[in-house]
Amino acid sequence: MSKLKHDTHLTLARRATQTGIILLFISGSRLGWDILQGNLSFSRFLDFIPMTDPFAFLQMLFAGAVISTDMILGTVIVLVLYGLFFGRAFCAWVCPMNILSEWAARLRVWLDKNKPGSRITVSRNIRFWLLGLALLLSIVFHTAAFELISPVSILHRGLIFGFGLGWTLILAVFLFDLVIVKNGFCGHICPLGAFYTLIGKYALLKISHNHKACTQCMDCKVVCPELPVLKNIGKESGAITGACTRCGRCIEACNDKALKFDIINPFKN
């Protein structure tokens, strides 16, 4: 097996994007800049373009909250961006929890925690059940249920406005990924990731696999945080579908150049 590559151009690009977005939010809060204000749930770009997390919007809608025109427009904008083009890229290129998840995954390797005997199996479908549960609880308690306890929102707000006791939940998620399940939160239980998986099913931007160039080294499967999406590696050419986050780690790991970003029409036979 070839030596795996780390921190190459796509990883650095993702880190720059994630860090840049956080810094823009901080500048909007602390310096009053109009480039990006608010948080990942509700924000304004250039003090003109609203952007609303569609999952947060649904929770508020189910909770019976008053919905503004800006929230509706912001939801449509985000749905078009991710549903039509980017797919689940939010999880890998925007969400700050992704950084902690990858740190925990690498530390697991260093601590030799991911031997077969030390793994605990957790179904990746749990996140879809939790998505439905969050919407149901929003109806029952008349509040955006997942937003109240979302590690994504807590971490992002903490980085911008300062942490309270929310840091304890972030630490718990990090330890869950480190000790219990590799990529446990993002890959198994996060309902926000499940939501972007659903809306991004037919997005144009995908990773494509060239079976003819593939030597079946399986380095891509070592680094992929959503391993089931690579089920066709070494078997047939085609687009990587399912819960793929478009992180590009498989592209970086592939010395055969058998994987690449591509624009693929999902309705084309």
C-alpha cells in the first residue's frame, strides 16, 4: 500500500475556507464589518443577502415561530446552493465541527484506538432518525429543538461570541469521536449532516471514480469519513453518491489519479 498523504492542497483549502468564514463572522460581530454577520443558522452576506440554515428554518416552522420574508429567502438561497450544486459540502468546507472530528480521528490513529477490537459499531442511519426526532420535538416544545443543543451552533457561537458552559458539550463530542466511534458525531449522529445529505442527493458537484485507472490500493477507504460511499471503488466507474461530504480526502490519498471532482448530471443515464 502506498504511503498516505496528509494536509495537501484540498485539506489546506478546506481549512482556509472554514477559518476564513469564522474570521468573517468574528469581524462582523466585533468590528462591525458588513461582509458576514450573524451565525451559521441565520446570517447576512454583504448586509444584503440573507442566508438561513434550512434545517433551522424547518425547526422554527414546526415550532410555530413567526417566519420572516428574509428567513424564507435565505432558506431558498441555501437550498439552491447546496441542493443544486454543492451537495453535502457544508459539512466538510463550512462546519467547524469537521475540524474537531478530523483532529479526533487522527489522534485515534496516534493512540492506536481504531484497531478492530476497540471499535464500537453505530448505525449511520441514527442521524436520520434524530433528524425526524428534532422536528417532532420542535412541534411538541414549540422551540427549535436541535438548535438548543447543537454542538455545531454552540461551537460556532462560542468562537464568535465566547464560550459559556457549552465547551463541556464540545469536549464530550470530541471524546466521543476519540474514544467511542471514529467520526462518531459527524458521520453517525448529526441530524444537520443528515439533512444536507438528503437535500444534496442530486447536486451536480460530485467525486467521480475511474475504475480503469484504479489499482485497488484502497488508500481512499482509509481516510474517508463516510466509508460506505466508496462501495464501488475497485468495482466500476461512476459518481460517488450518498452521504459524501465532498471533502476531497479520497482524491488526495489516491496516487492513481482515479478520483476527481466532477460535474455530473444525476438524471443522465
